[in-house]
Amino acid sequence: MQVRLEAQRGRRLDRAFAEAARRLEARERAFAHELSHGVTRLRGRLDHLLAPHVHRGLDSVEPTLLEILRLGTYQLLYMDRVPGYAAVSETVDQVRAAVGDKPAGFANAVLRKVLSAGDDIGLFPDLGGDPVGHLAAWGSHPEWLVKRWLERWEADDVRRLVEVNNRRPDVFVLPLELSPKEALQRLGESEIGASVVGHATDCVRLEDAGRVGEALSVVGPAIVQDPAANLVTRYADVPPGTIVADLCAAPGGKILAMSGGPKTLLASDRSESRIEMVKENARRTGRRLVPVVADALHPPFRAVDAVLLDVPCSGTGTLSRHPDARWRLRPSTIGELAALQRRMLVAGADIVTQGGLLVYSTCTLESEENESVVDAFLAERTDFRLEPSGAVPSAYVDSHGRLAVTPHDHGFDGAFAARLRRVA
């Protein structure tokens, strides 16, 4: 409950959970992770199911009580390992301990009604008649975000997108020295279930996310990386022997994935804590790089052959992996980020040598942060031109030659990238 309350107050879910999980045994940790992340993903759906049984409306319910009701409803409807009667009883006891006897009686009545009603699709607005209502309630996404996506895609495409966002994300490992086939063999010898992803990536999908630490040890130098992020580094297609600067490097996955050739790797990020993550991953994988604490608006490097600029973004392509992000975002955030991204792109461009590469990337689906930023930059900076990469299959590239990975079309996180060549 404490993890969810902190997330409701704006703290990042992964950080709140990591702190709480230190006190838990492995089995308890897995249960708590499923509960906290599941409730966060389906908060909109849970609220829709609770609302008919709270006559004064959910806004009238004390925040701690409402959070416990969400947790109880999720256990009742989406966690088969918890019998219904046990979930009701445990939730009522939790309410009694947290907010008192009278609210406990209220919670008991509400949860029994929820259990009786279930979560049949007929309880939600119809996709055809009210797509916004359906995708916000059943799909558990903010209305403003659903409306944005419906302006771009058909309702059924948005339905597929929110379904992907509400699934538990797969965990992928990228071996840095072994081929995917060799990595799979080693994992099999250690009885760690896995499969090769393919699709022009070297990632391996793990069957049990709880064994990721073992998998990294077994495979040798390796990092955790989604195939979409791996496709960004493939698309960048930076040649061997170049000096590469990653200006938003933390936690280091992309720059480390590019470390196979004889390159000089420069990594900067805005804080000591973020650079420490890069350094730790470099130490763990035995990779050499030059880490520097610096803001991407003021790059600490000069005259490099290639710049990777994986900018801060709204992250709407990673809502399965970061389910709380959908509730933290505000409509104004996207425009604010786009303005920052444009400034970062100009700053990064200034340190690219003539003939060098500037690779701009995000993990958002929003055009203001992707195509619009690149188009505005190219209109202003005639010394750069878009140079599409032939290093990834055409299924992942748009009609202009930019990388465009979407969760509902490709089954990975979302990603966007543009490969820009300095020609003057």
C-alpha cells in the first residue's frame, strides 16, 4: 500500500518499489511487485468498477481508503492465487488497521459487490459507440492521452496499444560478446528459460524476469535492453574507429551496445548519480568509456565523429514498463519537452565534425517530440541532412527513413530515431 500511495503522490513507482522491496523475501517481493504494478496499470479500470458501488463518488473517498480498495479489487479480479474470500478479509483488515472500523464495514460491502459484479466487458463503454470512454476506462489510460492517439490511429489500433501497455513487460538481455544462439545455449545449460528475439536484434527474451541477475552472469558481459533500444543502436550504424559521444547516457545501455568496434566511447549525463549508473554498467561489462557529468545543453566534448542524443521524453512508448508514467504526464508536458529537445539537438549538432553523424532518439510515440523536432532542426540547420540507415529491416522504418517502432505493431517498447549527417 505504501508504494502505491507514494506513486499517487508523484514518486516514480520503480524507485518507491525498490526501496520497499529491500525488506521483503523473494516470494513476497514478487507478490508485491505484481500487486503494485498491476494496480498502477489498471487504475482507470479499477476505478470504473468501484464507482457504481460508491454512491457519493470516488472523489469522496479518503485517499488511503481508496488505495486499499483498488488493491483489494485487483486481488479479487486479477490475481487467481488469492481466493476471493481471503482477498476481501485481508483488505477489510487492512482498512480497519489504517483508517478504522466504520470504513472497514464500508470496504467489506463495496468489495463484495465488486466480486459479485466481476469485470465483464459489458460493464464498460462500447468501443464503437464511445471509444474515448472505453479506452480510458477499460483500457486504463488518461482521457487526454487516448484522445491524442485517436487523432492519429483508428480506435482498434489504439485498443491494441493500450492492451500492450497493460501487459506485464518481457525482460530482455543483450549479450555483448556472444551471439544470441550462443547465449541461449549457455542459459539452457543453467536451466534458465529463454528464446531468441531475432528481428535484426541480438536480444534474448527471458521466461522468468526474476532470474535476470543469473542470466547476466551466465551470458557473460551483457546488459538488460529492450529490442527497441537495440534497434536504435543498430539504426545508428556508427562505423568502427569513430569517436562517439552519448550526451544523455544513463544508464548506459545504448553506448555499451555500441562498444563492439574499436571506438572511443564518451558518456555524459546531467548528474553524478546518473553517471554512476553508467560507470557501474561499464565496470560490470568490462567496457572502457570516458564518463563526464554535464548537461546535454552544454556538451563537455568537442569535435566528435558521432553524437547519440537519446533525449528526455514523455516515454509514451514504454508505458508497459513504466505504468505510472501515464498518470504523471500532463498535456502540457509534451510541448515543454519538445522545446527542450530542440535545444538539445542544436547543442549536440555543434560538436559533430563535418561528415559526422548526429543520431536523435526517443522512446515516445508523440510526433511533437519526434518528427516535428527533427523537421524543425533540418529546416534551420541546412548543414545537416537526413541519411536513412540500411542496418534495420524496412518494417521498422517510416517512409522518410526514420526508425519508428510502436508497441502495438512490433511487440517491443516504442522508439523513434533519426540519423542525421553533417554535410557542411
